Amino acid sequence: MDKREVKISKFLSLVLRHKPEEIGLKLDEAGWTSVAELMGACRDNGVEFSMEELHSVVANNDKKRFSFSENGLLIRANQGHSVEVELGYHPATPPELLFHGTADRFLDSIKEHGLIKGQRHHVHLSADAETAQSVGRRHGKPITLQVRAGQMQQDGFVFYISTNGVWLTEHVPVPYLVI
């Protein structure tokens, strides 16, 4: 994505995941909003883009953060919300190992509390170490943790997988982490 698309993507993350009210936007219970309303609210708040640019951001976002409804009239973020939404994901069987990327400055807290969701709905996990490393790099000096997801599920923890391939769970206790 070029610089303009990155700027649009970051703004969409803000308003579709965290602060829709900042531009007067309403999300339905599943996080969807009208594309027309989104574009109008963005324009009214100084962030204008074309339909072509919006389609390009959705299609080219490396993390596949956004989706259009089947008819193309609605848009939502795929996960990572701090606002209350019900994305409708169903429990899924994870691979034996998943990965979590973070910054090394969080390691002491993780060793004490495990992985917690914080203000988000779920802890985000990756199916491969490379993706997790990339996520960790965004937050500082990266570290990649292994999560014994297969054992967690056997022990009763529930996992979901988002439409863009991110694994989600409520919490990862310390005993399931390989640090």
C-alpha cells in the first residue's frame, strides 16, 4: 500500500475498531456500517477518499483488517475491536502451536499474568512465527512467544479464527506459553 492508503487504513482502524463515535458513525451489533455512511462521515471529518481507494485499502491491507458484506454495501473491521461488537465467529480447532508477537518490554508482565486481551475482545494469535514477529515489531523490540493452543483447547479453552486468519482466545495463562 502507498502512503495515502496506509493513512486511510489507519483512520479506518480507528473508526471501525475503536472510536466510531469520533466521526458520528454507528456500528451495528456485528460491527458493520454502511459504506455510504462511512464515506460521508469520513469526508465530513476531513478524511476524504474515493470508492476506488476504499476498495484498494480493503483488498491490499496486508493484515486483511477489513471486509465488505457480500452485497458490498456494508464494511467492518475483522477483529481487534475495543468497542462492543459480536463478530459471529464460531469455535474452531487450533493447531498445536500458535504464536504471539509482542515487544520485549512486556515480557515481565506476560510471565506474571500470561497474555491478556486488555481493552480488546480477544488475545490475537498467529498461525506462523513470521507474522507474530511482524506484529511484535510494531510495538518495539520484537519477541515471539509460542502458545500451546492444542493443549489449551483440550483443557477447555475456546478458540476462534477470524476471516483474515487471526486466531482469537480470551486469555492465555502462563503455563501454556513457551517463552
